[in-house]
Amino acid sequence: MSLSLDPTFTELTSDFVCGTRDITGAPWAGKSGIHPIEGGAVFTTNGAGPHNVQMFVLAPDGTVLTALPGYWNSEDLALELDFAKKLYQVWIDPNLSLETKRFKFVQMHMQHIVDHPAAMVRRSQMQGFDKKFEAKNRPNSDTILAKTGGDPKFGGFQFKTTDVIMHERMAAQPFVNYRDFNVVAFSDYGRPKYDKKEEGELAPPPTMKKAKRHRGG
């Protein structure tokens, strides 16, 4: 994740209280090999690894304002944090009914897709192996923009960018408390397991036994 980089770091330290939850064994958790704690982070595309990491932005009462699946560029993450603060103002507005708040939630999430900068959209391309998984296993997935005109490597499908997928799926769960939020439906796209064969590479070598010498009779 990009939490230690600005502008995200300043945003988080100024306006948010941060916490973590271990999702090992959760029904939506994926697997992608070994990630040592001391291992360095790498830059990748927005939304990569949606089964491994989900970042929720909650109101103090646990209501989900927005959530981001997988890795996100620091600049783009900061933009989404600012957006969450706007959603929070809607949530705490005493002059709005719950129905109106949820209506505005959907409107705001869908409009935010249109407002995303071009650079953010470019950083939000779904990874190739995730596209292959979706094309092969989920030809009617909400991640697919069109079934023709795309790269033959991905079944000819055209795919939505992850920033679009994220906001569309958030719009389907307007102002839901975290305990009731369907994390499986929100984070489930692409391969649930990305096996880089790291287990074998990092496993301790087998015990070597000295061969016995046999003398000829």
C-alpha cells in the first residue's frame, strides 16, 4: 500500500484514525505467495491484489463511506480519502432522511468515476492475469465493459478499469455498516490465488545425507 507516502501520509495523520485487521482465513481472502514483513513494497496498478488487501474508510459509527480493494497509488488514494470526507458530511447531515442520504451516496460514487483524473484512470488498468481469469471463468462479470473489440489475449473482451469497478460496487451498498458490508462481492475480481512458487524458493533445503561407500568384494 501507499500509506507512508505523501499526500496520503499527511491526509491520514491529519484527519483519520488508522487500524488494521488480519483477514487470514476470511472467505474473501486470497493467496499470492510469501510476503515477508521486512520485504520492500513495489509499485503496481491500482486495484491489484483485491483479495489480499481492502482499505475501508469508516464513519465513527462503523458506516462504510468508501473502500478500496488492493494496492492504490498514493496520489489516487489521497483523492479517495478527500471524497470519503465529503460522503461523511452527507452521512451526518441531520436534515436528510436515510433514503435521501443513500440516494446521494449512489450519485456521488457514480459521479466520482467521471471526475477521476486521466492519470488515475491509466494507473487503474486491471492486471493481465486477472483479465484472463475473468474472461475464462466469468464472461458475464461486472468487470467487463464489452465482449468485443478487446485484446485477443483476454478473450477479445474490453475491461473496466479498477477505479470504475470500485465505485460501481460501492454504489451497490450505500451507507452500510461494516458488519453488514458484503466484502466478498466487493473484492472478488481476478484470480483468487496468484502462485509465484515462492514457497519452494524460500523453503529450507532438505537435509543432506552422506552416501556410504561400498567396497568391491
